[in-house]
Amino acid sequence: MMDPDAKEGGPLEEAGGAGAESGPCDGSAECGVASPFRWLRRLSRELHWSFVLAVFAVYGACQGVGNAVGVVAASYYSKDVLRLQPSAAQFYQGIVDSPWVVKPIWGLLTDVVPVAGYRRRPYFLLAGVIGATSMLMISLQSNLGLIPAVLALTAQSAGAAIADVTLDALVAQNSITHPPLAADMQSLCGFCSSFGSLIGYSISGLLVHSMGAQGALGLLSIPSALVFSAGILLKESRVTNFNYKQVSLRQHTPLFVGLNC
């Protein structure tokens, strides 16, 4: 019996077959530029284009560009607008980063608590709404107090953490259903994060100088809006007849014990 992987040609051979259909590749610049696009088209075809869009929105825009711009803008915002001393700014930064500490809890919710029959889509929508609303509040309120500002920054951090862990769960799910593409998905996520960070750190100083810290933070609503759009467009099978009574703390006690350790 013929091996299924040998019959299908596998992901790498399939990409090579696509290149052979397009024409011979002699290492020219045109062939090198076309290869990444063929790779993206293959991922879009196998995993659906909405998944690729979600990766670009979360890792590229939200975590890459958004985190890079947010780090620079938040430091100037705490110094120039909130008038915080460095010691106080670091203390409140720890509060802002606290949603990332409880990332396993967000992941547990996305796995065991579907909303309206969907496990991933509602959490992308929630993350987008939280992030966009909090950043717009900081941008539009010129006399925002210390506590509301810290709460808004913490909400934006929570939105980014929820989007991150939801996409991680989606990548893990697709790695189970498409094992040959697991490495490709990790490469796509790493590329989007690195390239987005490079762009973000390159333009962060220019944005803060030209728009101010509040204006730069207001622009972070754009990555959150992209996450919201990815949640709307995401292709996901709906869970029917889910019994919410089966979700109990007793079933997940070992997880919480592991977190405490």
C-alpha cells in the first residue's frame, strides 16, 4: 500500500510542485520573491485564509507593532502625562503586565467554555473590543487620572493576552488536524512577530515625537480592531448542545495545582 504522504507529496514537495508548475526555478530574484507568496497561498488553502489573517493580526499587528509602540509610548506617557517617578512607573507597569501572568486561565476558558457555540471567535472579539476601547479612552481623555489610566493600560494588556492565548490554542488545534503543517505555522507566527516588532520599534519614536504619547497609544486601537476583524472572519465549526454544567472546578483541579506550584 502506498504511503499517503508519498502520494500527496507532503507540504515541502507540494510547494516544490507549485514552483514546477509556474516554471523552472534557477535561483533568480523573481523566483525567490515568489516562493514566500506560494508558501502563504498554500497555508491559506490548507488552513483557510482566515487563520492566516488571524496570525497577521495577533502576532504581526497586536504583539509585534502594537507591543513595540506601546512600550515606548507608555513610558513617555507615564513620565510626561502622569508625571510618575521611575520607581512608581515600574510599580504600575507590573500591574499593567499582570494579565500576562494569568495567561493559562485565558487558555483554559477558550478550551472548555465556548460562547454561543464557538471556542475561539468570541474571545478574539472580546480582546479586540477591550483593547480598542481602552486605548481610545486614553487618547481622547486629556485629563485622565492615574487610576483610570492604569486600568485602561491593564485592559489593553488583557486584550492582547487573550488574543495571544486564543491564537496559541488555534495553532495547537490546527497542528493536531494538520501535523505536516505544524512547523510552517510556527514559522509564520515567528516571522509575523519579529517583522512586526521591527516595524514597531522603527516607527515608535517618530510616532511619539509627532503625535505625543497619547496619540501614539491611541493608534494601538488599530491592531485591536484588526483582532476584532479576525474574530468576525474566522472560520470555525460551531459546538452544538454543549452542557455548561459539565464545566466544574473539580475537573480542572490538577491544572490549578500545577499553576500554584
